[in-house]
Amino acid sequence: MPAEQRAVVTGCSSGIGNAITRRLLADGWAVTGLSRSETSLDGKFEWLRADLADPRSLADSVAGLDPVNALVHAAGFQRTAALGDLDPSALEGMFAVHVGAASVLANALVPSMPDGGRVVLLGSRTSTGSPGKSQYAATKAALMGLGRTWAQELAPRRITVNVLSPGPTDTPMLNDPGRAATPVRMPALGALVDPEDVAALAAFLLGAQGKSITGQNYVICGGASL
């Protein structure tokens, strides 16, 4: 792969998206970060204001970018509730950010992506089901369908597509009142997942040694799924 690579990373302002952005910058990538909150980072970084909750606006947001070698969709949020208390607007909002934004951005960026490029989607350990998180789980499970389908479509171009599915991670999302219905349970290893650990695996998949891995889902949960 060329010495300098260009990536688009959503959710660059905080949490896992921020950790992945910082890791790629440290590895010499040029990164365009998409988020609602303005972000300034050291290295070859540019920030574009983007509302991931309005997927239809995103194609215009990235229309002026040069071709990129990688797309990382890390933006997300969580709303929780048990059956009987589900809020349809919560499902609509999460689906827009998690699935709609991924679809629009990939549709806009991948056709011009050089052969051998990379796509990484941030899923969740809860995508297989977790009490109180049915709507969140459904939107994250949808990313598996997108990822495996795109992996098959893009294989002839040697573009890999993979999903990273963290468990409870030490990010601001854990303190979001919108997920108060499901208090955090400490994973079996006795510590929350470190965002930098997720970023390290993302960097591997995005790097030269990730060329033989596609259509996969990697669970990083500190033993929460044991």
C-alpha cells in the first residue's frame, strides 16, 4: 500500500471514532473526520461538519473529497428500553445514524475508492440480542448484513469490508441518560474495553496486513460475551 493513505472517519469528535482517528493520524494517514462537533487534531487532519442523523445530506458533505483509501463508520448512539416502553423515534434515529449514514457514505465514496481499499463499520456485541436493547441491537445487526454483502460485491476490487463489535467501552456513551435503562455490567476481565484497543484492531484491518480479511465480525468485549 502507498506510504500515505487517506481515510474518512465518522464520529471523530469522541469515543471510539476519536480513538481510531488519532491512531490513523499517528500511523501517518491523512484523515477527514465527519461529526457535528468541531474537532481539531494533530497531524494530517481536516474536519467536516456533518449530521449523521440526516443521511440524505451526507453525499453532499463528502462530494468535494478526493478519492479515499478507507471509510470508517464509527458514529453512533444508544437508546434503551424494554418491550412495552419502546419509542419509535429512538429506532428511527439509531437506524439513520448507524445504517442510513453507512449506506449513503459507502455509496458515495467506495465507487471512486482505489482497488485494495478498506471499509470498517462499528457494530456492537449486543447485535445478537441483549435485554432492553432490542432497537439498538437491530440497527447494529443490520450493519452485519451491509458488511457481508459489500464484502462480496467488492472482493473483485480487493476492497475489504469488516465489522468491529465492541462490548462495554470506556466512552461518554456509557453516561448517556438515553441508555439509563440498561446499567453497565463489568465484563469478565474486570475492566471496560479501552477505545485504543478497538482502534488498534481497526488499524490492523485498515493496514497492509488486513488485505486477506473481509466479511468478518470481530467482537472486542473484555469477556462480556462469555
